[in-house]
Amino acid sequence: MTRAGYFCSMELSQDTRNILGLQLPTDPRWVDLAEKSLEEILTDHAYCEQKAALTCISLIQRYSDKEKLVEELSPIVTEEWGHFRLVLAELQKRNLKLGRQRKDIYVNELLKFEAKGGSEDARFLDKLLMMALIEARSCERFKRLSEGLNDEYLQRFYRRFMESEAGHYTLFIELAETYIDKEKVRRRWKEWLDYETEIIKNIEVRGDRIH
């Protein structure tokens, strides 16, 4: 069973279920806009997968003393890079071009909330929770695409990504709970969810970006 399949099927603790979940769904208009901007949305998706792989590499390098983190994130690097190649292949199959990487307004807004001072544990926790949040929102967006696109092949294509991202954001939460007190993780995750809700409320709905 793949890592994604494992996390989608495993029995989560009640505590874990209580702290997961986005508070605001994606605007329904987004899928229609994305379908009209297929080259742009696939380009942005490709770069999102690339950045996810690079971020996991960065976490491994920075926290190489944390054995479980290194063990769990190493295969994610391979998986995310494989996703980049899958999206690139889809662009090529459709005779579309990989465009330039854009400024990621959503992620830049999340970065403003990340702990800059304080303890090393607080900064470490925020790095994991921000990744969990990005993966959670990606999962929700991929679910929207898998259900709302008119192209049946792309529906299945994004279903696969949805299942993978569900496993990823759960993993980042569980890694946080491995190294940080569970109550602290829960409180901070709630703060991240509240903050992300305001971003989603105020960010422009555009079909050329995953977030």
C-alpha cells in the first residue's frame, strides 16, 4: 500500500480528527475559472509540487538530528518530484507549455504568520504546520477539480493527487506531535486555521493558480 493509501485508510485518533479541517471551502467559481485556464493551472500545479519537494529537502537538511522526520520526509521528496513529472507530462501530452513560476500570494501570506522569534521549538512547529496547511488546502482544491471538471480523465488525474495530499498533511501534523506537546500543536493549528480563513476570504479568486 502506498503512503497516501495508508494515511487515507488508517484509523486516526479522535484528537487528530479534532484538529484537522479547513474552515472555509474554496469559492465554487474557482473550478470553472481553472478549466478555462488549463495551461496556467497545470503550470502552477507543477511548480507547487516542485516547491513541496524542495521544502521537504530543506526540512531534512535543517533538522537532520530528528530521525523520524528524516525517515518520513525522505520518500515524500521522491513522491512530490514524481508528481512534478506527472504534471509536466500532462502539459506535454496536451501540447501545452510549462510557463514561468509565479509569485505565490497565498504562501507569502502564510509566511507572515510564521514565528520569527521565540524558541526553536515554536519556529519548528510553525514550519510543519504551515506545510500541513498548504497540503490540506491543496487536497481540498484537488477534490474540487476531481469533482467539478468536465474532462473525465482530469477528474481521475486530480483524484490521485487529492488522495496523496490527504496523506501528506496528516503526516506533518503527526510529525509535529512527535516532537511537540500535543496540546501546543492543537492550539497553534487552530490559530493557523483561523489565519488561513482570513486569507481565503480576501484573496482574489483566480483560475491560474492552485492556491
